[in-house]
Amino acid sequence: MSLWKRLVYLFLGTFLLSVGIVMTMKANLGYAPWDVFHRGTADTVGMTIGNVSIVASLVISIIVVLLGEKLGFGTIFNIFAIGIYIDLLLPLKLIPEMQSFIPGMVMLILGLFLCAFSSYLYIASGFGAGPRDSLMVALERKTKLSIGLCRGIIEVTVCLIGWIFGGPVGIGTVISAFGIGICVQMVFAWVKFDATSVKHETIDETVKNLKGFYKKSVGEDA
């Protein structure tokens, strides 16, 4: 895959992920576990949900580095882009809030599938895992527990903290927690994508590739 195509996958993937997250919020059936934490914390400290997401991602990234994992350019972009996109999308109200169960369920499912498809784009770009995925991997390496159990521990913990802070928990929270994995599996099968085949670049590797791409472009222009 060319560098330009990978960058498009990264930028489009993070934007569509933000749209999918907002859709699950607007379903009005309870936020996904991490968003319960973001919303509850935002309401408690008086910040926007996007800014809380950015701060949480920065803290997680620091922990991940201390645990021995390496960050990629995509990780850094993910930290800031998703929080900014969410704060831009929510006030625009382009995605209406559902007022009853059936429309809310449809919105929730569509949002989860969009999150799954955007995850495919983001992972396929190969610029590094997101902060929360990196934390999951780091926890697996340190504890030797299964990746699924590590993810469950993290999501239950942040959801509980968010609920204590007043974050919106509901049937949508449960569906999001278990449904996103099913949606990811279905989307990856549909596009015939094997996430384990992707070698993610570290920031140093991306810088070297960008320098090489620039030199090649200058050489061709000359």
C-alpha cells in the first residue's frame, strides 16, 4: 500500500470512528464503556467530552510507554483527532438524538458497524495502534492474561468509574461492549482483512519512510 493511501486510510478512519462514536451516543440507549467514562468525567470536571478523551488518551499513552510499548504516528494522531472531531460533531447536531427504543437501536447498530469499518481503515494504515488498544496489549504482556480478559477488565473498570461520575449507562452500554467485537469480526471478514498481518510502524520508522518518500519525490521532480 502506498504512503498516500495509508495516510488517507488513517485520516478517514479516525474521522469515521468519531462519527460512529457520536452515533452510539445519539442512540440514547446508554454510552459505550469508554464514553461512559468520558461523559461522566466531563460532567464532573467541567470539560468537553472530546477534551476528556484527549487527556485520557495522553495519560494512557504515557502508561503504555512506561510499560514498554512503542507508539506510532497513528497513535499520536488518534489522541488528538478523535477528541477534536467529537467536539466538532456534537454541537453541529447533524446526527439527531433518537427518542425511542427501535430508532435508537438502529442508530446504535449502525454506529457500531461504522466504528468497526473505521477500525479496519485505521489498522490497515499501519501507523500504530490506538492508545486504548496499546494499553490492552501492554496489560496482556505484563499479566499473561488473555487479550479478551484484559479488554474486559479495562472496559468494566472505566465504565464503573464513569457510572460513579454520572455517565449514562444503559442497555446500549452492554450491547456496545459485546457487540463491537462481533461487528469488527463481520466487517473484517467482509473486506477479507487479517489484522495480524499488519506490521505497525513506530514513529522513528514513519519519519524515515517520510524522508525517503520526500527524497524520492524530489529526485523524480528533478
